[in-house]
Amino acid sequence: MTAFRSRAAPPALRFGFSTLASLLLHAAVLWPPGFARPRPAPPPPPPVLEAVLLAPALATREEPPAPAAPPTPPAATVPPEPSFPRKPPPPRELKGRALDAAMAALSKQDFYPREAIERGLEGDVVVLLSLDEEGAIADAGIATSSGHALLDAAALAAVRRIGRLPGARPQVLLPVRFRLD
């Protein structure tokens, strides 16, 4: 039996061929299409706009003469200065007797909502009160919210049940505190 001997390439040469083949295959797969194509020339820039200022046109009309100053009327016929309605003073926080009356009226009420207690809600609400001439509450609104609609609504409802605040300004701010102690 004769032994068949093949002439195999040395291992270093085989490794070089396989590395070269791998690189060529990778390059063929990863090379972006159109990479070697020449790029088209960029479009020409848009034309430059030129602005030219024209000389002002000469006035063809004559300016009318300035009117003469009207004669001043006699002192007896000068109308009085118009009186504008005075702006009401800005609302201030209740103080003194009015604050004591409001707090006493609020303390008689059970106005902390049960749902707010169960949820552990606390906060401070500042209510803007508009009072009529007798001190009765004509309107109430939220000046500063507690951040919880439930507490804001409870404060408005409680304040509206106060009734009257004698000796207070036409608009006052009433702080209402909700605390769980």
C-alpha cells in the first residue's frame, strides 16, 4: 500500500489566507453601497438679494399752519376736576375683634371633612371674604389654596356659615388651618 502524501500548505500560510478571506468577506458585507462613487457637486448658492435705499420723496404738500392757542376761559367757567371712583383698599388679614369673632364661629363648627382626616390631609387655606355694609358675608373665595380641593371646599363652606363679621373692612383675608393633632 502506498501512502499518499499531499502537499499541504504550511499552517502559517493557511492562517494568512483564511484571515485575508475573512477580511474580504467582512468588507464586502459591511462596505456601504455607493461609498466609492463620486459625490455630486453641491447645488449653487441662492442668489444674493440686494436692497437699495431710495432717497425720500420731497413733500409736495404745504404744512398747515399751527393753530393758534385757544383763549383761556374766565376762572368762573373752568369745569371742576373729574372725580374718579376710589379704588378699594387691598384686603388685609382679619385682626382684633373681627378675627376673634370669626375664630369663635369657626370653632363651633365641625368643618374638618372626615375623608380628609382619613387620608391624613393637612393644610392652610386663606379665604377672601367680601362683606356688605352690615358686615354680613356677601361672597367668599379662595385667596391661597391648601393644595387639596377637599380642604379648600370645606374652608369655604365653614366660612360662609359664619354669618357676620362686625367692624371688618369690605374685603378681608381669613386664614383657616387644618391640622391633625
